[in-house]
Amino acid sequence: MGRLLCFLLCFSSFLISATFADWNILNQRTKGGLKISLKSYCEGWRINVELHNIQGFAVVPEECVSYIGKYVTSIQYKVDSERTIEECRLYLSTSCPLKKDGKDAWLFDIDDTLLSTVPYFKKHHFGGEKLNLTLLEGWMRNILDQPQLTTLLMLVIMVGTRLILRGPDDELNEVQQYKANVRKQLISNGYRIWGVVGDQYSSFEGLPSVRRSFKLPNPFYYVS
């Protein structure tokens, strides 16, 4: 009986190994029998990242790196991003009764919202490499230190916009909790947060919730 059990386990392991060894996305078909192309597979992966069905991924699948690279440097990526902003404008102009008393607020992420990191990821395998936060933050710091961007940020602050940066003490909290705490603090100070624009779901989740959230496409990385 022991030998039989061992044989069955080994045989099962062999079948599983053989199955994975023979598996190839180019050989796959849908339940309806339609052949799945690599482009379709990678588009499905990207869409499910945006829908928050795929979470916690460390890298872009190797077979999809080229596809992601083509997408983020394409007209479609620009159209997808601009459509998000157009929906923000529509919502703001039709559904937000602003009181214009200095307490109307709209929140923006900085990285991959106000500041695109596509140039960085062009040099780092379009998300195919595990994200190195130290390198990415160093790259962003260099960009933000450029004179024209510093001047722009100062002008933004002068017209009444508040720039909130994550400090060393905030590193103890996950990004989602940190941003929820920022919203809580703003609301306690009397601000009305009409909407949030960001590239990660961690920008929107947690309490207090926001009236509307707008997600920009980002297939490079996942932040919880």
C-alpha cells in the first residue's frame, strides 16, 4: 500500500510537471475554442490589473514586457489617460457645487499622475524588473529638483494648492493607510474632498471614502 501510494504521488507530480512544461500561452484556447494570441493574453493581463483583479504582482510577466512597452509609448495610452482627465472635468463641472471658500479640495497623486515615470521604466524593462523604490525615488527627486518644475510647484502653491509630501515618520504606515490619514486630516480641517486622481487603488481605498475616484492606467507596478 505504501509503495502504491508513493507511486501515485510521484506519478501525479510527474503529470503536473509535464503539464506545466508543455503549457504555452500561444497554444491556449478559450472555452469557446478561440485561439489566444500573445497580444490578447497580455491585453487581458493589463486590463485585469486596471480592474484590480490582479493584485500584488512584483513584475510584469516576461512574455508581456514588450506589449506593455508598446502600450505606454502609444497613442492609446495617451488617449486612455486623457479620457480619465476629461471625465474628471465633466464630473467637476456638473456634479460639484463648489463654494469657493478655500475649502474645496481635489487630491492628486504625484508619481504617475502629475509626474509620469514612463521615461524611468523605459530604462528598466517596462516593469519587467522588480521595482527598486530607492532608484525610482532618486530618479523622481532629480526630476523634481529641475528649476522649471520647482518654479511650477511654487506657482501651484501660491494659487492656493497644498503640496503634501510623505515624510520619514509616515513610512511606518502602508501607502493606503497614509493616504486615508491625509484625507481624514483634511476633512477634520473643514475641507470638502470632491475627488481623487491616482494611478493606484491604494490612493482611493480606506476610510474616509471619497465622493469620486479616477484611476489613471499604470501597468508597471502595484502599491498596497
